[in-house]
Amino acid sequence: MQALIEQIKSPAFWVLSVVAGFVINVLSNLVTPFVGNHIRIFSTRSREKRDLKKKHITDWIDGHQNGAVLVLLEAHFLSFLGMSMIALVIGLALLAQADANTNSDLLRIFVAVGLIVVAVAGMAAMNIGGTLLEAVQQHPKGLKGLFPIRAKPKE
């Protein structure tokens, strides 16, 4: 840990970081025209998949009596699960860093890969929960009926 702090303190590290960022920026500008068509095809396909998924959720909400409530519960569960998984990864990463000097390099790589897998699964769960929540909010029935409108008192 001390060696990492010493490397970050050196001006050469920061100069190299700026140069690397500049090179990545220039290379991405050069490669973008060649890859742009493939990216457009991929984004069109993914947009179609997202629309199909939202249509499926909408049909499911329409087909069940409490569909909006059930989808909303699932969305919140998945979002909470994703946040919990990411919090777990952060906690385990801190524990692994505290014990880094006693572990071998192979074990540290194994732990890092395992933490990355759990973090990606958590982000995927949060993404699915967000997609479900968005579909419920855009649905015509959506959140109507969840909270009954209170009648105004007569004057």
C-alpha cells in the first residue's frame, strides 16, 4: 500500500496518466468512423430488444389483476439486491486489502475476479430493476389504483 501511495505522489505518474488519456482520446477519434456503423446497428438492435421487453412487461401487467404492484415489488427487490451486492463487494474489497500482505498473488487475483463477478451481477440486478420500474411508470394503468384518491371534504 505504501508503494502505491509513493507512485501516486510522483509527478511522473500524473504526466503519464495525462499522456495516456490524450492518446486514448486521439485513438478513439480515429477509430470511431470505422466502428460507427457497427455501433449504430448494435444500438438499433438493443433498442428493439428494450422495446420488446417493455411490451412484454406491459402485457404481463395487463394480464394480471395486481400486475403493476407485483412488477413494482420485483423492481424494488432487484434494485435492493443489486445495491446489497455492491455494498458486499466494497466491504470484502476493504477486508481483502487489509489482509493483502499475507496472501499470494494468485489468491489476490482470484478474490479480485470473484468480487468483479459479484459487482457485475449486482449492477445487472439494479439495471433490470430500473427497467421494470420504468415500464411500470410508463404503463397506462401504471401506479393508478395503488394510492386511492381521497375525496375532498364538502364545504
